Amino acid sequence: MTPIEPTGAARQSAQAAVRVSPVAQDVALEHRRQSERRVHLAPELVTIRDLKMHFPVTEGALFSRQVAQVRAVDGISFTIRKGETLGLVGESGCGKTTTGRCILRLERPTAGEILFDGKNLVDLDQKSMRALRQKIQVIFQDPYSSLNPRMKIGEIISEPMMVHRTEPNKAARDARVMELLRLCGLDPRFADRYPHEMSGGQRQRVGIARALSVRPEFIICDEAISALDVSIQAQIINLLEDLREQFGLTYLFIAHDLSVVRHLCHRVAVMYLGKIVELADCDELYGNPLHPYTQALLGAVPVPDPDMEKARAYRIVKGEVPSPMNPPRGCVFHPRCPLAIDSCAKNVPELRELRPGHWVACSVI
Amino acid sequence: MEAGQVKRLKGICTVTDDERREVSRLLEIDRLQTYFFSAAGVVKAVDGISFDINQGETIAIVGESGCGKSVSALSILRLVADPPGRIIGGSIRFQNRDLLKLSDEEIREVRGKDIAMVFQEPMTSLNPVLTIGRQLTETMEQHRDMSHDQAVARAIELLGMVGISDPERRLRQYPHHFSGGMRQRVMIAMALCCEPKLIIADEPTTALDVTVQAQILELMKNLTRRMGVALIIITHNLGIVARYADRVNVMYAGKIIESAPAHDIYHRPRHPYTLALLRSVPRMDQPRRARLDPVQGQPPDLSRLGAGCSFQPRCGFAVARCASESPPLERVDGGDHLAACWEANTVARSLTRSS
């Protein structure tokens, strides 16, 4: 096995990256802001209405009976416009991954509607859902377990094309594999290799190439960069951005890393125990977080600067996320909330639009 | 030869520093080499690293997966599985004893008692079939000649210290009754139970959520400061150690490539890799950028390293010399800042120009 070395282009762009000027950054940022404003006018691609996913907890092997239920997702609503990237953030167990799986119909939701291009995915039968999955693809978190170790990279990438019969002819499929590998920054020679011969970052590029193979419109990135090394994360983030631009893709970006979400997303929804507690434009949410949980989350993100870290007041939210099997009554955050008043334990707060486009579920604010 | 140079430079540093620091030196690692001998070849996981820790000091070892940071930590306690791994060179002096020369019996006395460890994954490092109480008291009965009742009383006190409520009841529970953050608190209580001089925390918060991560780091910092325990935090995230570390060692491909007081690492990096790590992450404290500057290429294969600097294929500052000669870890900028780069001055100039 000969190693595939970084190409000349990679070396050059590494050198260019060192010299990127502040002016060029400003121009690029303005371009980005413009495209973000355009997104606000685009038509809605995905609409989620009051989505609920409750899992039964059963006891007994032969005559099993339901003893409780886990309310993984408990009545959430949001929309994603065409070309938009919506960030879905929250801590483990808050239901963000379950939301993604419901949209892919890997789970059948307990209640609610999932409209994709006007079609309600909840009602679709297996056959029509399979056809629609061509338009909805997913990139998983772990590039080690999401690639079949016994398949060659070329086979992995061409499998969705065979399932959806987008490229019936083998030569066309192989050509498309080469094109996709190049598009995702990999040497086309990787097509004959196995996943174990690649590093984590390279495998994640394969995962992205596989998702793109059937020309989807909407991609769910479920913690797509969390398992990667810091130096590799930025490469994959840039790749996701380039692809979004090039193919007009729409992303649902599920993540727990708040600084990455701020960089990549147009709008952000914060989830806690199966509910959306805050939803706003990216700059608005990070600049002016209103929900106490969002404030706690943002306050807990460490900054790589010792002076700033030592100077800032540390307000650590107490306690841990309660079990979704037995969520607190009233507002689910009230046992940990610094602002909680008596009524928070009784009344479930509705998501209210406190500023234009900025929705918050808190009755104190 | 390069490690020898570091040694000499350190000698210079300590002369100018106050003498107290020399006296309170706790751990000195000198040219440590841990290799793995596999069928595919020799993997130089740790290749001649040297660093010191003083009493009560917190240092960080930062690097990406496979850079040798965990193997360095395991080597200190001689926990590297042999075969395939072996410590083939160097010395680890802890309170003036070379840990590498101790018998198996003697090193077991050191583990847990003088040097304790907190691992990344609290579920796999706690025994699922023993109660939390049994796991906490076992070490104390072993190392501190405590009676069972004394150990239980101390365990209750420790659980209270790490912020676990109702400790008497919790002692009788099993690890699966605890959440991830609570398990990590138990691990910290276990590490503290014999009042060690040094705690090595290997990615202590990687498996935890952000809000819990902040709780655990703050707890570790407060407890170690109060009890005067030195702390080595091993992490891949430069962000989390900014608040806690006095000194940061950055590792790449089995070597320390930069070592400096925390302020210098973040504000005046002298190695292109440290600079690239800092630049490649989006930061909450800075305005949004249009694009990130990633480190190009892939991390190197440790069994196939060339003669030159191992970061050279990915480095934007590389010159011809970098491909053939490996740079030694040398003092830059005067003071206590060490970097292993032929072009450290160019890195410094590029920083002053951009700011």
C-alpha cells in the first residue's frame, strides 16, 4: 500500500491560508451576509409541526406491558427554507438526533407533521418514502461505524445510486464516484481502498460523497464533525460550506459545538429535554440570547484565551439534564434555572416571538 | 541530542528563577521514549519528550488523536501494555525516584497513592459490578491502612467534596445508577482519596456535555488548588485548558513541539502547528469569519516518519531544511518559551504583521 500524499494544491492553499488578508475576509463575509439575507426570502423546504416522538418503556419478556414512556421529542415546530442551514443544538439526550431520524423516517413519529416540499412524510408508505429519500440524505457522526468495513470506497459511494437507480450503467456510476471523490477533496485512487486504510477525516469525506451521490436537496448532518480532530474539523466545515454554495443544498446541522454552529448556520434552534427553548437568527441568538438555558450554554463554552478566561465571570448552571422519562412539570428547565419563579413549576411556557424572528419559550422574560 | 539541548536550556532557566521552584520540583520527565512494536513496524508513539511539573502546578498536554499524549501519561505510571508497547529510553523522576527503575511491587505503591489518574470514559473505567463505595474504599484500605469504617467515613466526605448529594445512599449504588457527569465526579473522588501529589487527567471532560464539562473542570481546579495537588490535563481542545493551565505543552507526532506558559501559547505561538490549531477553530469571542483556515492534509503515520520535521508536509512556513533535519526544541524569545521549529522567527514576524 502506497501512501497518498497531500497534493500540490493542498500545499499551496495551506500557504495561502497563512497569508489571507483581513480585507479579503471582510469582502467574503459581506458576500456571506448577502447570501444569508437572500435565504430569508426563499420558499420553505421543510416544515415541522408539533412533532412528537415518544418511545415506550416496557417491562416483562413474554407479556410485556408499557410502564413508562420517554418523551424524546415533545411537540416541536420549525421550518427550514431552501438553501438555509438550520442549527439544532443541545446537550445529549435533548432529542436533537431523534428529530433528525424522524425526518428521515427512520422512526415513525407519535404525532405531528413533517412536510417536505409540501408532502407530509408521516403519511407516506415505505415505497413512496424510499423515493423521497433520494432527496433527503444524512451524514453521520462516526466515520468509523457508518462505513461498511467490507466494502471498497467505490462500492460504498455507488450503493445509493444503485438503490435509487439514478445511474443505471456501471461505467457512469464509476465516473460519478471519481467525480464525487475529487469534489470531496480525495484522490480518486481511494475508490479501490477499504475504509480501514483511511484516516477519520478522509472517511468523513467518503460519508459526504456518499450522501451527495444521489444529488439530494436536503442533508441532515448529525454531529458530522464531532468525532474529528480539531485540525480536520475546519477542513470538513469548509467542504460543507463549498458544497452548499455549489449545489444550493439545505442542511439541518445537528451539533453540540456552539462555536461551529455559529460559524456555519443561518438560524439556530436550541433544544432542551425534547422541546425547543429558543429559535433565532444566528447573529441574534449569539449576540442576544434570551432564554436562561441558552445563556448557560453559551457561557459554558471555553475561549482559547487565558486572559479573557480569567477575567470573565463564570456562571455555571447547576445540576444535570433530568431523565426524559420523568421530565419536570411546568417548564422543563425550571429545576436548574437561575430565574425560576413559583409559576415555572406549573405552567408550560409557549414559544413566543419576542423580537422579529426571535422565538423564546420562557414565561419570566 | 535535541533533548540534551532542552536539558541544558532548562538548567539556564532554573538558575534565573527563584530557588523555591527548583526545590519544589515534583516530576521530571527526560527524553522519554515509548515505542510500539507491531507487525507493520515500529510506531514511535512517544519519541523523546521532556517536561517538568512543580508541586501544585497545573500543566496541559494538548494534541490530536495519535500524537502520543495519552501514551505519555500511561508511561508515567508504567501502564503501557507490554507487548506491544515498551518504554525504551529516558527517565521519569518523581520526587527524586526514577519510576522506570522501580520494581512492579514498588510502582504499585506509587499508583493511586502518589500519582492518581482520571480517565476519559467514566463508564469503562469504573467496575460495573462493584458498588461505588467498594471501589472508593478499596484503594484507601490498600494504600493507607485504614479500617473499613474509617475508609467509609472518608469516602462519604470525599463524595460530598465532589458535589454528590446524599453520599451515604450513593455509596451503596452501582455505576449505572450515575449519570456521566456524576461518574466523572466519582472518578475524581477516587483520584483524591489517597491525597496524591499528582493527578493525571486524560481527556476528563471529552465525553461530557458543555454545561457539565464546565462544572467538572471548575471542580478539579478548585480541589487541586485547595489540596496543593499538581495536575496534568491531557486534551485535544486548546480552549478548555486556557482557563486552568499554568503551562501548555503541545504535542505532534510523538514529540513536544512547543512548550510555554499559557499566555504565550495563546498570544505568541512560535510553532506553525500551534498557530494553525488556534486559527482553525471558530471562536465565540471573535466576529464571525467568512471562512476557516484549516490545517491542510492528514496527521502523519507514526510508523513511517521521515528524517525531517513531522509537520513539514502540512506546514505553510516550511523551507527546504525542514524536510531533511528535525528541529530541536529550543528556547525562543528568551524566557520560558520553547519551540521546535527552524522558522520560529518567521512565525513571530507573521503574527506582528497581521495584528
